[in-house]
Amino acid sequence: VICLKILSNETVKPATLRRHLITNHPDCSVKQLKYFMRKKQSLAGQKECISEATKINEKALRASFLVAIQIAKDKKPHTIAETLIMPVTIDICREMFGEANANLLKAISISNDTIRRRITLASGNIQDQLISRLQVCKKFAMQLDESTDVAGQAQLMAYVRYIWMDEVEE
């Protein structure tokens, strides 16, 4: 019963804990207190490990989006991340912070298809934000311009100006 109180975060009657142990875990009902203490420490260690891995994955995801957005802003080919950005970044990190930190960068997904997906997601998010802002604001101005490029393809550009949080946004 003492063992179960250590593992339990709730206040439960000893008789209820004993019945649960005997009914649902008969093989553990004869174990010593040290066994349950080890189990508790093991569980705590696993939670910390999972939490740390999750934090690294979230940071890698954010970094992947940052790379994708920068590639889109500079209008560079998506493969530049694999061929130039990541190798140089790993070399810089290895030189400045050591091999262990450089290896953490390998968790960042920056393949051609991943960059394309990230840019598509980011542009969709920007479009959704713009539409929701325009629906909320009272007045906005729109300017359209159509031209043709060298290949004879029609290009349409749209500029929208609106007031958001007392600032003019474009």
C-alpha cells in the first residue's frame, strides 16, 4: 500500500489501492518498496527524455520554416537549402560550438519537397490572415496591374493597403 501511495498523485484510500494492486497487477503485489521506487524514477527519466526530444523537433520545424521563408523571399531555387545553406550552417556550427551541436542541425528537414510544402503552407497562412484582416477593417484600397512577361504569360499583381492596429499595411 505504501508503494502505491508513492506512485499515486492522488489521495486514495489504502484499501482501494490494495484491491487495485491485487486485482489488476497480481504479479506486482508481492514486490518490495525498492521496485516501485525504481519504476517511479524510470518513468520520470522517460518523461524528461521525451520532453527534450519534442523540444528539439519543434525547434527543427521552426528552423525549417525560417529557411523556407527566406528562400521564398529571395526567390532562390528550393534545392539551395540542401546544396548550400545546410552544409555551410553545419560547418559554421561545428567550428563555433562543436560537433555535438552541429549534429543537432541534421534534424532540420530541408529537402526540395519539404521547402516547397513549407512555402505553400506559409503563403496560405498569409493569405488567410490578409483575408481575415480585410474582412475586419472598414476601408481598404486595392490596386491591380496586369502585364506580360518575356514568355508571353499574363502576370497579375494586386496591392492592398489597409489600416491594421493604427498602422498602414500593404
